[in-house]
Amino acid sequence: MMVFPLFWFLFSIVSSTLPTQENTFPPCNETEKHALLRVKHALYDPGNRLSSWSAHENCCEWNGVHCHNITGRVIELHLRNPCWSDSGELSCIVSSFSLGGKVSPALLQLEFLNHLDLRLNEFGGAPIPSFLGSIRSLTYLDLSDSSFGGLIPPQLGNLSNLRYLILGGSNYFSTSKQELPSLYVESLHWISYLSSLEYLAMYQVDLHMEVYWVELTSRLSSLSKLALDDCKLDNMSPSLKYVNFTSLTSLSISRNHFIHEIPNWLFNLNTSLLHLDLRGNQLTGQIPECLGQLKRLESLSLQYNSFTGQIPECFGQLKCLESLSLYFNSFDGPIPSSLGNLSSLASLDLSGNRLNGTLPSSLWLLPNLVYLDIRKNSLAGRVSEAHLKKLSKLKWLDLSSTSVLFKVKPNWVPPFQLKYLDMSSCHLGPNFPTWLQTQTSLLYLDISNSGIIGIAPTWLWKWASRINERIDLSNNQISGNLSGVWLNNILIHLNSNCFTGLLPALSSNVIVLNVANNSFSGPISQFLCQKLNEISQLEALDLSNNDLSGELPQCWKSWPSLSHLNLGNNNLSGKIPNSISSLIWLKALHLRNNSFSGSIPSSLRDCTFLGLLDLSDNQLLGNIPTWIGELTALNALSLRSNKFIGEIPSQVCRLSSLIVLDLANNELFGIIPKCFNNFSLMVAKETSNDLFALQYLGYEIDDESLVLMTIGREFEYEGILKYMRMIDLSSNNLSGLIPTELSQLDGLLYLNMSRNHLMGSIPEKIGRMTSLLSLDLSTNRLLGEIPQSLASLTFLNHLNLSHNQLQGRIPLSTQLQSFDAFSYIDNAQLCGAPLKKNCTQDGESQISVDIIEENKASSEMPWFYISMGLGFIVGFWGVCGALIFKKKWRYAYFQFVYDMRDWVFVAIAVRLNWFQRLFTEAIE
């Protein structure tokens, strides 16, 4: 009878200690609460992530703090940046929620802490605290992508219970512009003490001082994943035959500096290895056949290396393989037919190699294939609907830049629904592929330069409006009237076709629109002043090389994001409106080859990001404004073929980033400023890769182009504009001397100052401009001799010094004599090759010395021959005469000759006999 009351008493006691629905958190330990508050105090928290950490609240309820359900002791701290999800998606501005400051040693008071995650914060290059090695209870430690720097403390080797260790990397979203120190190790011996370690990842940690990293990490018998990416490793211990990675399932050592073949020890991991990533190294040689021993392998990444030879047939033995990436190596030969045996293969990327031959029929028998990329190879052959009928799961298809002939029936319905299709620069035409309208899930379509001819089908534009990301139909011969068409894609490339009519209307989603090189007509204002439902996101607009007309309107505020604008080579007229300065993000403005008049609007000075300004071939007039020097971001300035007058303002010299200055064919006068040596990018030979690049989501999608006159002809520099270094001041009324400061522009490639009124001599130090490819100083009033230093310009392939008043001998060099006489004509006092005029008279500086030396030499020649003749007579008869007339001398002479002959004969015979005896003894 006493059992029930006792049971009820015990139940009530236990119930009172368990958390209820109203209070699901146990009370936290007071000592640990105060320790956490000291941790908070040491941290910089711009996003108030730790606002719940209050002394008046239960610390087990604090954000990021996890306590034991019963004891209430702190066991986990989750302080990674909340903006970055496990799926890799951003939900907020990372820098606004990055913790910084210091990691407090108060963490040592958390006796039961087993999980510490500080990923994606910003500690500004501070070292990893060595006291972390004293938190023996830790099983999980993630300090990655938080900008820790300096030596990784070897005290971390004391964490014998640690199972997960993730270190290295910077916060890619940091707003700091300082170059922070990276993590490094002097030795990895401490890693071998982490006997429980299962997961080891180090990113961007300098490990180059540890030669034996393979041997040390292979001692970790529980290790299942090893990632040492971008760690400056240069040695994979290729001489090792065997390593003890008995539990290793994933090995990633990408983006290091291995310059050797794949080591043999890798092929011993055949019982456990599932994932192997060696991408982005410099691995060489052929892929050995023994790679087929890794039969459990599910993913293999060998891209961006220097492998050669054929893709081995042994790949067909990897029956579990789901992903194979071999792109951008130097593989040649055909695609092995054995790849058709990989029934689990979902992703195959062989792009950017030297593969040739036809596509094997087995390639189309992979039922689980989702991703296929074979672009940029020399592959050929025909692909028909019969080949593709089993690829029902295909989502990504890239056959671009191959010679593949894609021929299907007009009514073909594919078994797949693609999201990405790139068939640029392969044979898809001449008819527009009607099967495309069955693809309702496409996000990316590129069929540029694929030989399509004819009128665009009526269904195209409504269907294309569903393609969210990119549509590229450029460089075909597609025609049709686009008046009334509405475009909704983010990136649109319709350039270099035969489209006509009014420009199409745009959705506010469009970021890039390129319709250059078509036959669009009508007033430009109708397009620029169209009404949009939302604020436009358009960043790049290229309407060049069409038949657009009218004046530029005042509607620029409708395009607040516009940064690249090309209206060149149309029929536009009137003044450039001041309102264009409302494009505050403008980086490139092309208005060349129109009929714009008036002056450059002063409001352009507000476009402080402007990097390229091309107003050439118009009817602009007035002075070049002095405020042009305020546009310090300018890399290219082209004002050629206008009606500008006045002097070149010295303020131009403030444009230190300038690489192209083209003021040719105007009416400028005065002297050339002496400060052109301030163009620092023309002084240096280095080139920044981000010049003129237009990017979207980190991918470069376009390069600015510029039409320039070089070597007397117009060229469009597209893609290589960032490498150009040019100054063209030709066809003006400039006078005075050529500034000697120009010789400091060591990176300059093209210099043209022809057809002016320049006087004086060519600068003596012009030979210092060692990069010059073209130099044109013709049709001026230059005097004096051609500097000897000009002969040292070994890269010079175009030279014109004609129609001046130069004199003296053309300096002798392979380079200067290789130009024809037209480079030097109409310089009356100039002589020497390649001119027919010989330098027989001096009139200037050096001929007098030559004449004296030549006269002196010519007066001494007769006496030289007379003396030589007398010497021969005396020597001959002094010896031979004595032998003829003195009989005893004659007998004695010939007896001496005979004795010498006998002595030589005997000496040779004795020496041969000695060598023969020595050789016989050596054999015996």
C-alpha cells in the first residue's frame, strides 16, 4: 500500500527538475554565464548578434549558446556568420554581421565545451589563440574564413578528442582593403597527436615548409576527409609506394603547386576512397592505367592541370563514378568508348582539351547523364535525335567551339528538359532550331555563330522571355522586324545579325543589351524614353553600328544603373545633353562617328567613375576642357577627328591611369605638355586584368572595344584593349620641341606626332622607349641627326621620319635598315642605307674624321706593297741563293731533313707498339 505514494513522490521530484513546455531551457551555470559575458565584451559585434547575451537572462537561451539538457552546462557555441547558410546562399550583408575583435581566454572556463564554430567572421589577421589547445573537451573546431593570420599554434595538437578541425581562408566579403597575413605552419608534426580526428580541412594555409605532410596525415587512422586546398604544397612524396590512409574517403588537394606525375600511393586507396580532387595544380604526364584500381571512386576532378596523352580506357572500370572532370588539360586523341560503361555517371566535362575524332556512340548510352560539356575541342561528327533519345535526365549541354554537326528533324521533341544550352560556334543552322520551343526550363541559351540564316520564327520572342539568365543569338544572319518585341532576359546578345525596325522594348530585369551591328532605325528617343514599370537594372547598352537617328533626349534618369553606353556609328546629331551626367555610375561612353556638335558638356565632370570616353569622328568644337583632369579614373580618351582648338591642357597629365590618348586630326596648337611622363600605366609594362571588363555576378561577360588608328589604318581593339598603350597627336598645329620626358614612357607601344609643326631634334634618349612598335614623326620641321639610341628599339616594326629636315648618317642597325626608303624620304641631308644617297661628304659632325682616316689609310697603301715585295725578295734569295751556290750547305740541309724524317718514323712505330702491348695485357 506504500508503493503508490512513494512512486508519486519520486515522479513529482523528477518532474520538477525536467524542463516544461513553458521553460524548455535548463538554468545555466553562473560561472559560465560570466565567462560568456567576458567573451562578448572582447568581441566587436556590428550587427548586435549577441544582444540576447544579457546578465539578466538565462545564458542557455542566448543566441548561439547550446547547453546540456539536464546539467545546463555550455557544450556548444555556434557563432558563425548567420548570413551564410549551409547550402551556400546569402541572406544578408556578411560584413554587417561579422564578429571581430579578440577571442577571450574566458572560454577556458567552459569546462564542457565540445563545439566551437567561428566561421565567416572578421578578425583582421589576428593569430589563432594558443589557449584553444587547452580546451581538451573540444570535438569540433571551425575557425575558417574568419581572417585569422600568422603561425597556427602547435598547442592545437593537445586536443586529443578533436574530431573536426577546419582552419584557414579569409572573409571574402570583408570591406577591409588591407592585405591581411595568412595562416602558416612551420611543422605539421602536432597534427599526428590528434588521434580522434576524422575531418581535417585547411584552406589557404601556407604549408610549403612541411615536406612530410603525406606521411604525417596518414598516421591519423580515423581520418575520413582530408582537404588541403590552396596551401602552397609542392610535393606529394611521389617516391612513396604506400600510405596508411585506411579510412580516407575524400581527398582534396586542389590549387597547389605539384609539378610531377600522379604518385603511386594514391592508387593504394582502392578500398575506401570515394572522392579525389587534384584540380588546379601543374600535374604532368599521362594518366596511368592503374587509376582504374580506385573502383569505389564516385567523383574525380583533374581539371586545370598539364596532363597529356589520351584519356585512358581504364576510366571505364570506375563503375561507381558519378562525376568526371578533365577539362582544360592537354589530352588528345578520341574520347574513349569505355566511358559508356559508366552507368552511374551524371556529370562529364572534357572541355578545353585537344580531343579529336568523332563522338563515340557509347557516350549517348549514359542514362543518368545530367551534365555534358565537350566544348573547345577538335571533335567532329554528326549528332542526331537517335543519339539523344536515352539522355532523358540531361540538364546541361555544351557542344560549343567544336566541329560537331547537330542535325535533327524539324518536328523532333527531345526527351530532356535543358536548363543550360551552349552550341555557339558549332554547326546548328542554316534553319532556326524549332525543337528549342519544347525546352520550357531553359535559363541559359547561346547559339551564337552557329550558321543560322533566315527570319526568326514568330514564337521565338514570347518563348525566349522565359529564359531568365542569358540569350545569345549573335553573329548569325537572323532577320526580322523587332518593332513591338518585348525582351525580358537578364543578358541579351542579338548583335551582328540582320534585325530591322524599331528597337525592342525592355523589361526592368535586363542588365545587358547588345544589339550592335544590325539595321535598327528610328529615333533614339523612342527607346531611351520608354516607360518601365520598375526601376531599370540595365548596366550595359550597346546600340552601335545601326541606323538610329535624332538627338539624345533628357531621359537618362530612367537608367540609373547604366555604366557602359555605346551609341557609336549611328546618325545621331545635336548637342550632348548636360543631363547625361545623371548616369553617375558611367564607366564607358562611346559616341564616335555621329554628327554631334557643340562642346563637351561640363556636367560630364560629375561622372567620376568614367574610364573610357570616345567622342571621335564628330563635329565637336571649342577647347579641350581643363576639368578633364578631374576624371582621374580615365583609361582611354579619344577626341580625334573633331574641331577642337586651343592648347592641350596640362591638366590632362593628372590622368595617371591613361593608356590611350588620341587627340589626332583636330586644330590644336601650342606645345606638347612636358608632363606626359605622369601617365604611370604608360611608364610601366604591367597590365591590370580588370581594365575595361564588364562583369555580372563575378563572370566577365564583355570587354570594351575602341577603334584606333595605328600604322595608318583603323583597327577595332576588342578584348585586347587593356594591353594597348598609345599616344596620337597627329594632324594638328602643334609646335615647339618634342619633350624629352616622353622617353620615360617605357610601356608605350604607339607614338604618332606626325603632320604638325614640331621643331628641334629627336630626343637623344628616345631609345629608352623599349616597347615601341610604331613611331611616326613625319611631316614636321625636325632638325639634326637621328639619335643613335633609336637603333636599340628592337620591337619597332613601323617607322616614319619622312618630310623633315634631318641630316647625317642613318644609324646602322638591323632594325633601322630593315625599313624601306619611304621611312626617311624628303630629308635632304640624310644619307646611308636604306636611302640610295651615300654618305660621301660630311657637312655635319662625323664625316671630317672619316675623311681624314680614309685619306691617311690611302696614302700609306703604296708603301705597304713596296715593302712587302722587297721583303719577299730578300728573304727568298737569302735562303735559297745560299743553298744553290754553297754545295756543303746544301748537303748539310738535306741530310738534316732526312734525319728528321727517320726520327719521326721510329718514334711513331715505338709508340704504336707500346699501345698494342698495353691493349693486349688489358684484355688478358
